[in-house]
Amino acid sequence: MKAELKNVVQARIPTRHGDFVLHYFSNNRDKKEHLAMVMGDVAGCHNVPVRIHSECLTGDVFGSRRCDCGEQLELALQLINAHGHGILIYLRQEGRGIGLLKKLQAYNLQDEGMDTVDANVHLGHLADEREYDFAALILENLQVASVNLMTNNPKKITALRALDVTVNERIAIEVPAHADNQTYLKTKADKMSHLLFGKNK
């Protein structure tokens, strides 16, 4: 089924990182609320700073230190505010697309010695099952001409370009590692090609 979405409602959201307009999108594939936090006028603009952030309840809401998601979310909003305009797209694809239940089961497997990739595979999933069709459609709906993408994941850039999104630059969004997520981040760098620990190409 071809992905379609509708920009249903927009509301002003003042935050500690500045004033945003939150766009709520409905779609024809699932019942999830994909969102976009927009600062400033982005319609027709080139090189718009954009972060495509996949939902992470444990990190974004509860401050889990097992990953870097919550810290990346905060940093992305800070960077958008520093630029004076930009977009944070919030896709509801928890656990790199496997859902919260499976993610928590994967956490238990990691505590038994597996890494994040092996745990997902053990549960019958791919290492990363995220899709970016809705992100591309959100950018089209917001009439963004081109983006500078905040990501450490080069495969995300490739996926967006395949969906006809013009990505001109990558903005690194690496946060400091610590004891609770060091192994997780190293696995992302070693097994998933994420540009971490000084890698930049």
C-alpha cells in the first residue's frame, strides 16, 4: 500500500528550547501519530536542519541510560533552536521498529550477554526495521526543498535519498558515551555502520 498521510492539526508548543509548532499527522497504514516539531518558516527553504527521531519511550520519557536516544532528542532541539529554524520529525517506530514489548525482551537478552543486534535477530527481527516513507511525506507536506540531516546513521541518508529527499549535508549528533551505553554504541558503530567514536565517513 502506498503511504499517504494528512496534516490534521497544528498547535504552538513553547519549550525550553524555544517555540515550536507541533504537527499531528494521520496516515493510511497504521494508527500511530507521527509528528513534526517545526521551528520557524521552512516552506520552500533549502538546507533545513532536520532530525528524524524514532520513538524511544525508555530513553525519551524515562531517561534510560541504556541508549543515547533521549540525549539525542534534547541535542536536536537545542541545535534547531541554535539555527533559528528546523524540524524534528518524531516517528512512532519504537525499538528500531520492533515495538516496546520486543525491545524490552531484547534488553533482557542483552543483560544475558547478547548485543543489541543479536538480541533483535534472536527474537525473529532484523537489526533495524525502521522505514522512512512517512518522514519523506512529512517533509513534502511541509514543502521543505532540501535538508541538512542530523544523524550518525549513513543508511538513513541513503534511505531518504531513495525517497527523493534532497539531503545536502550531515550534521553529527553524537553525545558522550558512558558506562551504561558504551557497548550499545560500539555495536551500532561496528555492526550498523553508525558514525560514532570519531568516524566521520
